[in-house]
Amino acid sequence: MQTQTIHPKITEVLTGTFKVPAAEILPESTMDSLEMDSLAVAEFAVIIKETLGVTADSEKLYKDATLADITAFIDAAVGGEAAGSAVPVSNTR
């Protein structure tokens, strides 16, 4: 799976399941900026695992990372790299 297929899947999950407006889903968006609480972030992680087969610590990856970081992580994990590998995470708030 490539980034071109991962980002649309993330967008589909965010808009369909969490009702995030598509206009707010930008590469630099974080789950915090999309007003996703910790429960929503955990649910997002489960949906990504079920649909794409990628497991990650939701607090470690999904909460502070940008959508670009999350897409790159999923792309690398699906591409064969270990899901537990180091992931660039933005801590800017």
C-alpha cells in the first residue's frame, strides 16, 4: 500500500466515523487540532489496525503526530518495516 492509498483511507475514517470536516484534514493537522480526544484517538488506532493491519501505540503515535507523520508511519509499516520502529512525532502545540 502506498501513501496515495493511505491518506484517503485516513480521510475516510476521520470524515465517516468521527465527522471531521474534510477541509480540516491537512498534512500538518494533529489529532488535537482535529479535536479528537484520547478515546477517539484510541478508536482511530483500532480502525487503522483493522483496515490496514498496522498496530501502534495510540498515545505515542496518533495523539501528537501530524497526519503526514501518521501516513508515513503507516506507509512504512505496511511496506514491511516493523510497526514498533521509531516514528517522527511532532510535539508542537
